[in-house]
Amino acid sequence: MVQLLRAHDVRLSPEKGLSQTANGSSPQPGAFLPVGSPWYLCNYKAMGGPTTQSSPLRKPLDAIPPELAAPSDYERLAPEFIEAAALALISGGSGGEQSLRANVQALADIELHSRILQDFDAASTRITLLGQVFRHPVLLAPISAQTLVHPQGEFATAAGASDQQAGLVVSTLASQPMEEIAAQTDAPKWFQLYIQPEHESTRTLIERAENAGFTALMVTLNAPIQKPSYRAMRAGFVLPDHARPANLGASAKRPPVVLRPDQSPIFQGMMSEAPGWDELARVLEQTSLPTIAKGVTHPQDAKRLIDMGINAMVVSNHGGRALDAMPASLHCLPGIREAVGDEFPLLMDGGIQSGYDVFKAIAMGADAVMIGRLQVYALAVAGSLGVAHLIKLVRDELELAMAQTGCTSIESINRECLFTRAGA
Ligand SMILES: Cc1cc2nc3c(=O)[nH]c(=O)nc-3n(C[C@H](O)[C@H](O)[C@H](O)COP(=O)(O)O)c2cc1C
């Protein structure tokens, strides 16, 4: 397992100015940390200490109140249920958060064309992906460390997904054992893989996923490194022990790589252990499951992945948590659809906040979408009930959008459903 921090201790010394030492000491705020491994496992402390909680947190709800009427209400209520530093970790994006904002704005900029007098007796939201039937195209994205926000963590999320028959993608960095999470849902379930530096660790994860009944492997490719969001750094987030990755075993405890002072902690440090095309090829050889590449935004990468035998892709900028200033996932979608062809299974995530957003992403070329942060907020606010309710709200809005645009099936949603302003 990747060591959590290839830490150079970076200090401002009165004699030498800004200096680096490769002493493998505890990370300082602002240090770069690997993703694909839980960077927040390190004993991470902000200079000023962690953010203090202004008011006591509420206990998760066991009934849905009227104030939870729209999917976005879960985000509005989340600060009352999630500790401030954890909320900073979850809500934040990389860098100046340009991509985070772009995801939401791109969806908000789209308008729909209303159609009238359509018969909906035989209408359905059912789709088939990788030969697997989904009752609707709303999946839950892989999210790490869910016991951070709710004591039942991934178990509750899986139970909520099962209730609404939503596809569930379980993260490599889940805080509960993948076998037990899988047992909580009878809806389609996929395992998200971060390729580990040791082949043996990757192979073990793949074998466990296959044995646990996951029916596809989603390999995340666009987050080999990530700097913690400035929000999380400022808040002094520290991952509690109970939310640590439960499926990585000893591989989570690799010793730090010691670098010479003239070496870069990014190039010769973290990137030296980031997976390349060969490692992906090895994963494809090792698994008998269908494979999905997550984090594809460049058409040339998409074509190469198809040549390698990938079975599906997720167009994703990692919820604005990977390269900042990259475009919204939605804006990358048409280019990838063109590169992969009409029939290739394509998902999208990033910024989905409603069933209308789901509709828009499908109209722009996706077969299905994944919801990230909103699922965490729903989990925190009302556990499995909240997750199920969130999915139901999103599904209802999707069906409303279909009913009012004249689309009786997911396949019939296309660009013609989008309104183009005169002169645009
Ligand atoms: C707190 C948090 C943890 C995440 N953990 C993972 C992860 O373990 N694996 C992964 O592939 N993506 C992870 N992601 C990215 C999501 O799967 C997804 O791509 C993104 O959240 C979608 O954007 P949205 O939050 O705007 O819906 C994480 C995102 C967040 C916010």
C-alpha cells in the first residue's frame, strides 16, 4: 500500500529560506499527499489547530421531516449533522475550486424543452448496463470513509441503495469490510479499485471483490495524487480511527519514501508509485469482472482504454477534487461520447443535485449518473432512510422531467430535449 505521505518537511528557516528535508516526518499542512491512498490517515494538524464546532451536532433523524423536500435540502442541513472539519473535507474541491463550481454551473446552464400530450402508460426508467439491469440510472458514487458522518457508514448507504434498487459503488477506502457492505444490498453493486503500488495488494482487493459478489470493477484513474482541499487544511481535519480504510490491511502502513533534498516530493515521490498503463493492463488480466474506467475526460485516453478492452467509462473530474481548472464533467461528456461511439456504456458524475440534472446528463450523452457528496449528506442527516429518501427524490424528479419532456424511456432522452435559445 502506498505510504500515506511522501513527506518532505517544508519549513521556512531564517538562515536558508524555504527548505525541504527528506526526513519522513509528520506531514505539515500544505504537504502534497497521495490519493488512491488515504492521505488523511496521517496525523494531520493545522497550524492553528482544528476548527471548533460552533454548536452541538444533531443526531441522525429516524423520520423524514417536511423540510427535507428537495434533494439539495440534504446539503442545506448537513452542517447540523457533520462536524465542521469533516464537512470541509467532504464539500471541498482542489485548488481554487474552479472545477467544483464548474460542475454545478454547467448543469444549471442547461434548459429543457417541454413537450405535451404524450402517453406514459408504458414509460420506464429501466436501463441495462454491462448486461446488468438497473431500475433507474441513478447510482451512488464511490465515497471513502463513510463512518466519518454516520456510525453505520457504508452499511447504511448500502441499505438505502437496496431500498431504492440503486446501483452502489463501494470505495477501496471504505471504512467497513467490503464483504459486509455487499451483504446489505440486493441491488447491483460494483467495487471501485484504487490500484495499489504492490501488485499483490491490488490482486487481493480484486479477488475479495469477486468473492463478495460485486459484479463489476470500477478503476479510478484520474486521482493518483491530490492535495487536500484548502478548506480541509484550514479546518485542520484529522481522520478518526473509526473511519480508517477497512480493506487495505497492512498495505496501508508502508514506510515513507526518503527522497534526496533535490528531488520533488511529487515527481520522484508520489508519482513514482502512481499506476501507469501497464498496471491497468495487469488489472484487466487479473479480473473476470467487467471493467469501468472512472475519471476519463480526454478523448484520446478514452480511445486507448477501449483498445485495451475496458467495458465502460465514467466521465468525471472527481467532483472537482482532481486537477483544478479542468472543465465540468458535463462539458467533457460529448467529446467522450463521440470518441467511444453511441453504444458504449458511459456514466457521468460531478455536480448532480437533482433528477433534472440526471436528465440533462443523459441528454448530453450519459447512460447513467453517479451521485457523490449528496449521498454523504443524506447519510449524515438520516442514515439509510436518508439515502433511500434522497434517491427517491431524485428519481421522482427524473420521472417528472421525462413526463414533461415527452420521454417515455431513458434511451429516448437526447439533445433534442434540450432548449436552444434563438441565436445561440
Ligand atoms: C468525500 C469524498 C470521498 C470520495 N472518495 C472517493 C473514492 O474513494 N474513490 C473514488 O473513485 N472517488 C471518490 N470520490 C469522488 C466521487 O466518487 C465522485 O466522483 C464525486 O463525488 C462526484 O461529484 P459530486 O460530489 O459533485 O456528486 C469522493 C468524493 C468525495 C466528495
